[in-house]
Amino acid sequence: MVEKSNWDRMRAGEAYIADDPQIEAAWRRAMTLMDAYNAAGSANLAERRRILKELCGSVGVEVELRPPLFVDYGTNLTIGDRVFANFGLVALDVAPITIGDDVQMGPNVQLLTPTHPIDPTERRDKWESAAPISIGNNVWLGGGAIVLAGVTIGENSIIGAGAVVTKDIPANVVAVGNPARVVKNLDG
């Protein structure tokens, strides 16, 4: 039986060690493309779009992510159609991040898939893991919202500014606070 590489373990959501040549190469590729995207400027939207499509796993139509944009690898980031993110999106895509259609994000939103062990010895030994994030269609993430590893946000939901989303949020609700909690149902 062939043991999985750290890259394969990382992508499968298993514990891995990031100090790995394959992971380092993927990260350097992403940093180069991310730097080019952030430097392209607002006057060169076509070049920014070209770079974004090369950086990310998938990018829909009419997507605008205002720079600066920060990712870990980019290849694990899937962006639907008509997505808008204001300045400073952080999408740490160690595990897959899926953003549905018509999603809007305020400035400084953070989508954080990486996790670290609770055990101090494992942490010191540089073990990491990650869990995917999924954001449904027509979701609005207020400025400064933080979505943690393993979270799914249902379609049409609103996450208030500054909320920290630590667990799944159902469709058609408003959630606010730290940790985020549902305060309103939008179904009527």
C-alpha cells in the first residue's frame, strides 16, 4: 500500500504536515498569482479576471473580488456567478471553499478552512488539517464576518457584520454575533 503524500492528505481533509515540497510549490504558485492579481489595479479588470481564473479552481461569470485578495492555494476555491467581495477577502483554501451564485461579501471577510490540533505535541510537530466551507446561493456576509472550518451556510441567509460562524447556518435566516446565532427567519 502506497502512503498518501502530504498534499493528498491535505486535500482529503486528513492530518498533514505543511512543510512539504509539493505543498510549498503550490503555495508559491498561489502567492505569485495573488500578488499579480492584487497589483493589476482597477483599470485592468480583464487582466485581473484572467489571473483570477488561473489562480482559482473555478470562477463564474460577472465575479468581482476587490483587491487585496488573500488565498493559500487558490485551486481549492470555487466561485459561482455574480459574486461580489469588497476589499480584503481572505479565503484560506486548504480544504475546498465553495461560494454559490449571487453571494455578496463585505470588506475583510475571512473564510478559514485550516485547523490545528488541540494536543500541544501535535501542534509543535507541525500537524495541521482542514475542513471545507460551503456558502449557498444569494448569501450576504457582512463586513468582517469570519466563517470557520467545516461550516455550511444555507442559501439566502445573511451573516451580520463581525459575526463568527462556528457551526452550520440554515437557509433563509439572519445570524449575528460571536458565535453567530440565528436571530430571524426570512421565510415569513
